[in-house]
Amino acid sequence: MDVNEMTPEQLREMAESKERMRANLEEQYLGYKTAILDFDTEPKRQKLEPWQKAVVVEGAEYVLDMRRFKSRKVLKQVAKAQSEAQKRNRVYEEAISSGMTEEEATLKANEGVSIDEQIGYLTAMLGEEVDDKVAEVVTAKMGYDDFEEIVRIEELLVEAARLKN
């Protein structure tokens, strides 16, 4: 059968059979053991505690501890981060109005501010485990830890948690 005449299901089946054949040949002749041979099984959903929510963002599932979003400690960190962000925004606006470029104004606004302070509240809200999983997903997708992509996904998780809270 011609590839152009095949349905998507037939193409997937053919690709999976070729991948299995390649994996078997590698194992037989090169001694490589492949980690995944069965592509049809879905990951088993884990049992969640009552305070946990499973949130799927761009195909990856993250388990959020919803208690963190109501924690007094986390809310204090969020308030501090928001206050600092407002200060940086004022510095940025003043720099722009004085004639600086956007890049120069951004550098001036973030002068002396560590990245940890800038994203610390995201880690505090989501927890280290979720933060690490986001980094793993981004690294698998892009090949490296892209800071902006990690922050973007974490903000989507925070938004999803607010909607489900």
C-alpha cells in the first residue's frame, strides 16, 4: 500500500512497528536495551489525596498541592513578590520616560534583583517537586532548561489552580 493512501491510524501502526523492529535489531545485534517498546499504553493515573489536583498543561500532568495556595507563608511571599514587581515596574516606566531603550530600562529595573527573587513565589506556590517536573518537561521538549518556558508553564499551572480552586 502506498504511504499517501494510508490513514493516520495505519501510519501510526506502521511507524510503531518500524520502531519496534529497530529496537529489536539494536537489542539483538548491538546489545542495547530500549526503555520503551509499547507505545499504546497510557500512563497510569496516580491516586490523589483530597487536597491534590491533577492539572494537565500541554500534555504533561502535574499534581498540585492545593493547600499551598492558601498557605499564609506562601501568600506572604506572593505579596512580597508583587510589591517588588510594582517597584521594578515604576523604575522601568521612569527609565522609559527618560529616553532609555526597553532593554536598558529592563536592566535598570532588575538591577540587584536575583532570578530566585523574581520567580521565588512560583516555586513557593507550586513546590519544588512541581518546579523540578516542569524543568524536566521543558528540558525534554527543548533540549535545555529554558527559563522563560519554565516560567510560562508555571504561570499556566498557577492559573489552572486558581480556576479549579
